[in-house]
Amino acid sequence: MPDEVSSIIEIAAPRERVWRALTEPPLVVQWMGCLRFAPLAGHVFYLQPDQGRRAAGDVTEAIACRIEVIDAPRRLSFAWRFPDTPDTFVDIRLTRIAGGTHVRLIHAGWNQFDEREAAAVQGALAAAWHDVALPALRAVAEGAG
């Protein structure tokens, strides 16, 4: 079983604009659907997949995340904890490229789980990061002026 979920996209926006979309609270909620985000090391925020609870600001059964590294405008890393499980870790790195920004996301730490359980979760997360969250980040960054 691989220890990480990895996804790469390219965004047609300068790295500084992608960084703003990645870390400014009103923009973060647009692409990641989180509650209580603040770009501060050690800060805890919540990913609330339930839209009703998210709209109400309710963190019941949300995924708690703690910012580990904030290195503007290059890297954002945070611990990710499903309820009643050990932390996994999300690392997002931004690199300048011609015409925009290369974004690489790695979600690691799966070797501490049962292989079958982890495989199912990794598959769902790979799809969510690659098909939903990172395209939403692209849309926010390319639209942020």
C-alpha cells in the first residue's frame, strides 16, 4: 500500500495569487469548504463535509486539521485527523512555472492504518483532492484578482 496520495495541477495564475487562494480565509472556504481557517502555525481548523452543518458553523463530526507549516508563498502543510484516528498529513507546494503555478499535493501517513481500511480512504481522498478540491482551488485562484 502506498503511504501517500499525490495530485498535481497547474494553475494559470501567479504563485502569489494561488497562495492567497490557498491561505486567505474567505477564499479558502470557497475551495476547501472549511470552518475557522486562519493561516497561523498551530491553528486548528475544520473540514466539514456536511453542507448543512458547514452552513451553520457546526464542527460536529468534522475533520480537524492543524496547520504545521506555513511558508509563504511556497508551502502549506497541515495535520488531518478523521474523528477517532491518528493524524495524516497534507503538504501543498507551489512552484512558479511559465504561465502560472505548479501545485503538488501529497497526503501522507497512511502506513499507520490497516491496509484495507487505508486503501478505501486513500482512493476516495485521491478522487476528492484531484477531481474536486484542486480544481476548485484553480477556479478560485484564476478568478481572484
